[in-house]
Amino acid sequence: MKRILAKSALVLIALAVPVSAAAQAAIEGRWANPKRSVIVRVARCGNAYCGTVVQASDKAKATARRGGTANLIGTQILSDVQSDGNGVFKGRAFDPKRNLRAPATIRLIGSNTLVVKGCVLGGFICKEQRWSRVG
């Protein structure tokens, strides 16, 4: 009986590991903002995820410069992003247009949509965008 329970426990652990790793890896990739004017690469950064601008339109670069971000490309706009479970991630977001950092919630909807929401003033003012996966 002990042997059967031990084997069952090992099987359950083995099945749980790939599911957990797959759920976390789903956030990784290249994502476009709604206007497709900015492409962000989300990847592992130590024990968390971060999102770095890898491509931007001239208009997006100019808007960021006016907000105080001299070089939009290479700017980390998501940081310290960690899984909160069930496709929800928590971290920090940077808005280069307003030169503002805020707590953020990122929700993975399906495999091709990220909902990125940042809030300031204790959640009183929030901004949300739906990003699409770029192939």
C-alpha cells in the first residue's frame, strides 16, 4: 500500500511540474500595444519577468522623449513581474509618456492576449491596455 501511495504521489508531482512551467512560460514572448506602435519583449529577469521595448514607431519615440524617456527602445516598461496564479501576474509598469512607475497587474487571456493594468494613487487612477502576441 505504501509503495502504491508513493508512486501515485510521484506521478502527481511529475504531472504538476510541466503544467506550472507551461503556465509561467506563456507570458514570455513579443507583445504589441493596441496601436501596434510599440513591441515589448517579455522574458525572464532573474526570479521574475520583465518587459523591454524592442521596437517602436517614430511617433511613440517622440511621445516618450516629451515625457522624459530619451531612448524608448531598450527601456524596461515591466519589471519584477511574478505569477500570482491562474494567469495573473503582479509587478511594476513604467509609462514613458508620463515618466511614471506604478504597481501593475498583468492577466493572460488565452495564449495571445495580455491585459496590462497599472494604477496610481492607491488604485484611484488606472490605465489598462490589451496587448497582442506578435509572431
